[in-house]
Amino acid sequence: MKPRFSITQLVANFFIFSLLTFVSCGKEDSTSGTNAQEEELATATSESDAEAETTFNEFFDDAMGANNDVGIEGSGVFFFRGDSLVPVTRCFTVTVTHPPTSNFPAHIVVDFGTTGCTGPDGHVRRGKIIIDYTDRILYPGAIVTTTFDGFYVDNVHVEGTHKISNISIVSPPNPVTLKYKVEVINGKLTKTNGNYIEWNSTRTITQIDGRLTITDPRDDVFKIEGNANGLVRRGNLLVRWESTITDPLIRRFTCHWIVKGRVRTVRANLPNPATSPWVGVLDFGAGTCDNIATITINGQTRQITLP
């Protein structure tokens, strides 16, 4: 006798088959593959870490530069033109609210609108960034939290929480050494094609130059140290990685990009990461302000363009 199958059984079997197929296609690449596959995975992790680093670094500058009550006006999207103290023409609005008798807590909404607003760095933004301050960002103990509302940079959807904690060292009579703990919590960058980068990081940012001219940020230089972890999807590729800053990253107030430093990226579950050739070394350069970095994998170095 031939076996009988009901419509319900057929639908159930099809669903199970489809689910298993989806899970297998979406499974993270975590085991050894061919050299070409290993290089592809290592490249994806290094490039994604660089993109996340560059994108989320901006929000430190935005929080610092909103105005002189909360920081030092003139960094990030509030960047001054050249050597003058004349701000660029703004295509965004800034709304500040705080208690009637105090500047803090302060709540700032930077609204770039819905049609696109080109910033001083040439990137087009839309949506809102929302910044909350417990105190002026320059003061030890201050906490500044940035979140996003329908926010895009060049059609990349930005999500997550960016948190700055001022952990500065006070040692009179010496100038205060400005130092910050910066966390990106559940950061996500989503492309129009569905590809995305998820990123969590913990950074220590220390000011190493410009401390004596606290009211003029144009000579400020910062050193960045720390580690991160992420997950990137590119088409059928899905890979998780960890990264460590091996040579401190250097940022100058007057440059949109990191100008120096190295980051080591290692995909999760990479066999023998201490000796594996499939570890990415991201190098931001020797100090020149440009959007060029290099990635070295298995002894081969190639150039990439930063966002």
C-alpha cells in the first residue's frame, strides 16, 4: 500500500526544510576554509571594523562640539571652516532643552531633516541624533549619551547607543588630562542592499595635545586605545570578529579621519589566531590627514578608502 500524505503534513515538511536551509545559509563562517575563503573573511572583518570605527568616532566630535555650554563648539558636524571661527552654513536645526535654573541635565536634538543635509565632511545625513548630558563633557564625572532616530549617513542606517564617560585625571597644579571612556553599545550600520555591520566597542580616549588652549579646539589631538567585537553580513557571508588596537589610534580635531595607528582583527573561532596568517592588520597611516588606510593579510597589503 502506498503511504498517504495529507496537505498538513506536506506544508509542515516544507516549512522544516525551508527553516533548515535558511539556518545553514545564514550560519556564521567560523571554521577553516580555502585560502581564498579565509582571505575573504579576514578582509570583511578588517574593512567592517574600519567602517564602524570611522562612523562612530564622529559622534564623540558631535557631542563635544554642539555648543560651549556642553563642550567646545566647533567639532563634528559643527566644524569651523578653515582657520576662521566662522561656522559653516548649517542645513540642520539644533534644539536644546534643560531645566529653567540650570544648564544640566541638557537634552540636544540635531535634526538633519528628511531630504538630506550635506555636512562639512561631504557626507549626506538625514534623521536625528539625540544627545543627553549630565554635565559639561569637559568635567570629570560627566556622562554623555547619544542615540539615533531614523538617522542615516549616505543612506547607511545608523543605530545603537554611543556613551561617553569623562574619567579625566585631576592633578593640580598641572592642567587636567582629559580622558574619556567611550562605549558603542549595540551599534549597527545597515546598507540599502540589506548588508550590515553590528559593532560593540570600548575605547579610552586621551587628549595628548592642545590642553593649554582649552577654549580653542583646533589644536586638539587625541589618542584612542581599546578593543571591539562585531558581526558583518555581506550577501551570503556572515562572520563575527574581535579587534584590538595594537598601536594607539591618533585623531586630530581638524581631520575627519584617524591619521595614525593599527588595529588587529581576528574572526571568531579562527584556529590558532596567534600564528594564523588570516589575521587582519588595519593601518591608518603615518599621520597624514586623508581617507586612505591599508589592510595586511597573509603578508599581502592593499589600500582601502575610509568613509
